[in-house]
Amino acid sequence: MSVTKEADLTTAVLLYAVRCLAEGDQHALRAMNFGAKEVEALHALDLTDLYRVQRLRAHCLQVQLDRDVYWPLMAYLRRERASATLQRTLIQADAPFEMMQRLFGLSSRDYSRLRRLFGVPPAVGRPPEPDQDLSHKVWGAVREEVRAQMPGELSGEDYLEIAEKSSASLRAVWQLTQRWARDGE
């Protein structure tokens, strides 16, 4: 038996309605135009009824888009997608845990999981202390990148740009910028 898109929609809405009923969310049921008789019929549904819905080639719904909710939802999804992409890029560039925690609020468990997921080997020990030449390159890239910004205000994109311009690792860039921010340089 092939499942139709109409059946998928009806099943999803019925499951949502049953959940609203179980949670006592009468407001959501009323917003979907469920009256007392429809709620009574929901109470009578069983699992096999939901299976039977899969054979439907039509649906009993009037679906319309609420643009006032849709566009903020799309903007939120776009921001989350960009954030996930940036996290992946930073992790793959061996960003230190402290950076990921500060920029994205990642826990150590999430940080380790992402490193494993993206095939980044575990970091062992402290990174080597950047030498004077590398420090000057990073400082020049920081000044060029942020001009009047304080290092504490750098974004993930800024850190990547500084690392690229200075040919330094993200770990070195993070280490130096945090030291400069702490020391007030």
C-alpha cells in the first residue's frame, strides 16, 4: 500500500490533535476548528484508525499559511542553519572547546560529539605557546579584521578570517586574543 501525501497530512494533524487533547490544550483544538463533537470523535480513535487513514487519497483539512508566523520561522531556520554550518567549519578547523562554549554555549559532551562526528581527532594537551612572529601576524590580522572592536566581541567568522590571514591555527588565535582581551591590550 502506498501512502499518499494527503494521508501523511491527515495523520500528522490527527496525531497533533490527539496530543493536544491528551495535554488538555483546548485552545489549540479550537484554533483548528475542533468542536465538542470532533473532540468526542478524537477520544474514540485508536491506533488502527490512524493506520486506516494511510489509505486516504483526500484530506479533511483546510490548510492555509500564516505569513506572520511563516517568515519569522524561515528566518529562524536560516540563522540556525548558518550557525550549524559555522560550528562545523570551526570544529573542522580544530576550534578549542572554550571558543565553542563562548560562541555557541556548547557543553563539553556536545563539543566532543561534534569532533567525533566530523572526524576531528581529540585534542591532546595544551597547544604550544605561539612564538613572537606568529603573535605579530595574528595581532596584525586582528587589527585589520576588527579595527575598533574588542577581541571579546569577535564572531566565529572573525576568528576564521584572522586564522586564515595570519596562517595561525584557530587555537593560537583564540589563545592570543583571549590573552590580549584579559590583559587589556
